[in-house]
Amino acid sequence: MASKKRQTGEALHALFREIFVLREILAEIMDDVHARTGLTTPQRKILRALEEVGRATVPDIALRLGTSRQFIQTEVNRLLAISARPTCH
């Protein structure tokens, strides 16, 4: 019985390792796709959060995205800098 549990545990551990590797690969692909729009993945996540909830504070967004307020503030500052750039028409 213990051997069966050990085999199951080892199989689950191997599966989780593969899932984490796949997640990293997908994150890199997502970063590349978002970079083509001129935004980073975190910036896109912030914009998506604002679309979903409307107005929100930096701490609210950080809580929603499960990251630090400081990180979100830095990305919001970058988004504001992008939006302040003049556009050519």
C-alpha cells in the first residue's frame, strides 16, 4: 500500500513539474504577443482589471492581481507615460 502511495506521489510530483515548465513557456509566449502591442503582460493585466471593475486604486488592483502595490504603481506610471506620448496622425 505504501509503495502505491509513493508511486502516486511521484507521478503527481512529475506532473506538477511539467505543468510549471509549461506555464513558463506559455508566459514567455504571452509576453512576446503583448510586446507586439507595445505593452507588457503586467500592463495588459492592469488594463483588463480596470475594464472588469471600472475605477480602482493601485492597492485595489494589486490585491486583485495578487502582487505588490509598488509593482502595480510602477506599471501604472509606465502606462501613464505611454498615454502621454504624442501620436502621429
